[in-house]
Amino acid sequence: MPADDVSPLKRNDGPAIQMEPDDHAMTSSNGQNGVAGKRYRAMIGDLLKDGKWREAMLKEILDVRRIASELEDARKYNEAMLEMLEYFKCLEKNNLLPMG
């Protein structure tokens, strides 16, 4: 998180979680969502360009929580997101996030 094509970080350097493929297909940023997915990724990309990492991460987390809720397993990705947030905080603390 965020999607590779809008993140200024390399694929293996950015905060992320592992999702089941069918769950990942439900994300707002998924390429299978056509124009809506493209708009969502652009919105996240704009936040990142403005240095609003926390706002972008919040939107991505809420999207995953929406999916978990729709799957009737609200806690499904909680542990993964907590681990991702710890990594995100480390990047933030060490000034490793591009700020616009």
C-alpha cells in the first residue's frame, strides 16, 4: 500500500500487506476496476505527491477494512496492517518517505 504504479518507493521498499488474490481483486485500486480503479490510484498518487502519506495510508487501510467487513471477517487483515504500520512509522521516523 499504496499501489506500485503511484508509489514513489520501490516495490520491495514500500509498506504493504499480503492479501488473498480474491480479496485483493476487491480493492479500490485494483486494475480490474477499470476507470474507477485508475481514479482511485490517481487520488492516492496525488496525496503522496503532496507528502500526505498518512492520509493516503488511512484511505488504503479503510479500503482493506471495508473488504474484510464485506467478507464478514472484520479482523481478517488487522495483524498484517499493524505490522505494516510499524514499518511505515519506521520509514517516517527515518525520513525515508519522499515528501512531494
